[in-house]
Amino acid sequence: MIEEIRKVINNFDGNIYLYANDCKGTIIKFNENEVIETASCIKLFILIEYYKQILECKKSRNDILTYEYDKHYMENGSGIIQYLDKLELTSRNMAILMIIDSDNIATNIMIEYLGIENINNTIKSLGFKNTILICPKLDFNIYKEIGKTTAKEYGELYIKLLNKEILKPEICEEILEILKNQLHNDLLIRKLPLQDLNEIGEENANIKYIASKSGGLGDKRYGIGNCRNDGGIIATKFGSYIVSIFINNFNDYYWDRDNKAILAGGEIYHIIYENYLNNKGKFIL
């Protein structure tokens, strides 16, 4: 398997950073400790800070957060709020929009609501020394970076969620339920078998669930470098494994599921997936 993955990485015109853990003692890693752009993957760390403040009774799931066009509007970026003139949501629904549709305006409202220092302090308290939210607002007219992390730290975050080691077990379950509804996971699922994807959650299906959060950047007009990232938990009938992949420094700026980074990353995910299933719940290197 390692040589198959190495071949994909060597044939790709860009950089690939990989961390995968079968949760049984075997780890796959390539450049896993390099500090790289998070793009929207940082939003998962923001979600964790949200639930931390709920547990501390500083915030409530029922707090009302308001989108006001004159205050919050930004052009471009991901999500649907940019097409609205006003919106009122509970804080939980705003957080869900931030994650499952990766809405940038929802993210800005959540950062303002929670505080960037609080978010970064919680990241450090979880032991992630190389992860940070850089911009207090996702505005690419001002900021060219969103955050920094490593493929290993992002993968280890999912291990903590899977093992119920963050906040409280029931909070980890609530976070996972949100991640299972992810709308933007082309990199992760691009080359997985269609039948397996169509049967997710069914009795005797190969895949029980996928819980993930992706991210991507790249715009020549604003001088923003390319990256496509994804990571998450793939729960199968044989158990669960973690995979985290970050790809940057490539030249394909098109935003479609046939982007060269999506195809390369998807091929790596497929290799890992087939290895895990063929070996009944573990990686054989």
C-alpha cells in the first residue's frame, strides 16, 4: 500500500501531506508534521470552542445570532448566507451552517460570537501546538490565510472525537452527528465505490458513516495559493479509521470534483479504504 500511495504522491505536481491511523496501532504518514494552510478545516476547531462555551454556560444553543447585510456581507466565499439580506438563527444552527455547508459568513459570525483568542486557547489546551486560527474574519480582500495545522494534528483531532476525549462523550456524539451531514467531501469520497457510498448506514453496508470536514483555497485574482484538504472518520463494518490529507502548491484552480488535487487525494483515500476493508479492519503496509 505504501508504494501505491508514494507513486500517487510522486506523480502529483504539488505537495501532499498525509496521516492515517487504523486505530489498531498502524499509521500511514507522509510529511505529516509540516505546518500548512487549514482552509475551512479550521472550522471544526471553532465548533469545539462553541461546545466548550456551552458546557461552561457562557453560551446557549438557543442564543439568537443575526446576519445583517450591512455588517456581515462578503462577496465570494462558500455558503448561502451571502445571497440573503437578513437572517436570524440559533447559535447551533449557525454552527451547523458553518460546518455542513462551510458557510464563511456563518463562520465569521461564530468567530465574533466566541472570540478568536478563546478559540486558539482551546486549540492549545487540546495539545495542538501547530494549529491556529489566523484571521479574525474570513475576508480574502484582507487576509490570504485562514489558519495553520498539520495533517497529523488534524487527524489526531478526529481520534479524540472518536474516543470521546474532548469535552464530554455526549458532546463528541453531537459533533459527530453534525460532521456526518457534510455536504463538501469530494476529495474524501471521489473515488470510493459508488455502491458503498449509496449504501452508507444500511444493514451490512461496508460503510456505517463518514464524519468529516474539508477545506480549500485558491484564487489567482487575490494572490491566494491553492490547497484542497479533507479529513475525518470512516466507520466501516470492521471498525473505524482516521484519515487526514492536505494538498497544496498545485496549478489547477478550477473548483470542480475533477480538480487534479481532488483526483490525486481521492486515489489515495481509495487505496487506504480498500486496504482497510481487504484486511478486515486494519492497515497492512
